[in-house]
Amino acid sequence: MPTRTTPTVRQQRLGAELRKMRLAAGATTEYAAGLLGIDRTRISNMEGGLRPVSPERVRTLACNYACPDESYVEALVDMAVNGERGWWERYRGTLAAGMLDIAELEWHATRISTMQTVHVPGLFQTEDYARAVFTAVLPPPTRLEVELRVAHRIERQQVFERPEPPTYVAYVHEAALRMRFGGVDAMRHQLKHLCQASEREGVDVRVLPAEVGAFPGAGHALLYAGGVVPQLDTVQLDSAHGPAFTHAEAQLAKYGAHLHYMDSASLPVPASRDFIRNVARSL
């Protein structure tokens, strides 16, 4: 199988987990290469996400590393299954890879929690709202670039049409409800759409009122995607340079604590829905 030049975040994650498993077993790359009958540089490429790894090889490595967690191993095997090309691949080469990685992360998540302080959550954005968000960028994007980003953002919402969609909790600061992206009419429509989305089964939208004051994580947006097993949880953070992904244990605990705070400080779902409606009426 050929070496990749630009592995996706999911491909890199599989490699990182194989490396973690090997190190936990105290095994060397030479040992792993001997198990598979390949050169040890190919092991390094596998662990870097640069070379595909078959499900059979994942099982061989896990068995010889004496990994006792069958659920974890099967989750890695599922990640190694070849041939899957998600809908987001249609945008490869026209949108930044990070945007596609977010869509793939959401698609494979079993549960999603997000914390938004300036924007309405991406999975609940209307076309007009998303267009206004993507237009307010420096340097100014072309019209084609804006429309591609809008189309991709709207398509991300099909994650809720999966046979088993993820549970979804969105913590939205009051400031995000009052930022008039696209103008008053577009914002009213957006808030109505957000209320409707909050009525879906498995979806909770919780508002953090401004009167709460300071709160942890106020300076950034956060998405916490739960994996098939807890070891595969991932956090995605927004930045001016694109999305950043982390799965380090300390970082997962840190941002999990942020979400726990938001859960305790935000309004209940019915009160949040009423809050959003009141903001819409006040526009």
C-alpha cells in the first residue's frame, strides 16, 4: 500500500494508538516489524498515519502486544477498515483539510459536546448565518470559497440522519445569541432554527447567561467528540490558523472539566429555549 503524504486526523490517530499500544508493551519497532514481516521504517510510517494498516495487522499487533481490552482493539480495527470515503471527501482539494477532519470526527463520534461563545454551533447554522460568518474573514475570501464552506457546513448536519446519530449537547453563551451575523432578519431565523434543533431527540441546547460572569474556557470554542471507547475521545479547538485536535489524557480531562462547569452553570433545556425565543423577539 502506498505511503500517504497528508494523512487525515483519524488516520494519524490510529497510528498514534498503535504506537501507544506498542510502548505500553515495551516493544520496539524492530519487534513490530518482525511480527508483520516488513521493514521497521514502515512501522514508523504506520504509527505516523503515513501508511495504511489493515485490520488483520491491527489484530496481530494487539495480540502480540498482549492488549487485554477487546473493545478498544475492535475500535481500532474498525478505524483500519479500508474503502470508506465519507461525503466530506468531495471537498478534498477545495477546502482546508482541517474542515474535512472536523466533519469526519463528528461522523464517527458516539456523543458530541460543544461550547460556543461567539457563534451558534456549526451543526445548527442556517445558510445565511453561515455565509455571514465565512464572509467576515481576513483576507476576504472569494465568493466561491464562501459558498463551498457554506455547502460543507450545511452538509455536516447530516450526521443527525445517521441510523444511530450521536447524542449532542451544545452550551451556547448569551453573547453568541446576540451577535447579529447576517443582520436582524437572518439572526431571527437562525435563533428560530436553533430552537427547532433543540427539540430533536438526543439534542440538548443549553444557554449560559451573561450574568454568570467569568467562566473557564471563555476564550475559545470547544468540541468534545466521544469515541466508540473512552480511549478514543478527541477534543477539537478553534484557532485563527484552523482547527487543532488533541487526545492527550491531561487535555481531555481539562476540557471535560470545562464542559462539566458549563453543565452546572447553564440554564436547563426548556429555560434555554425560552431564553433564545426572548432574544429573538428583542431583535
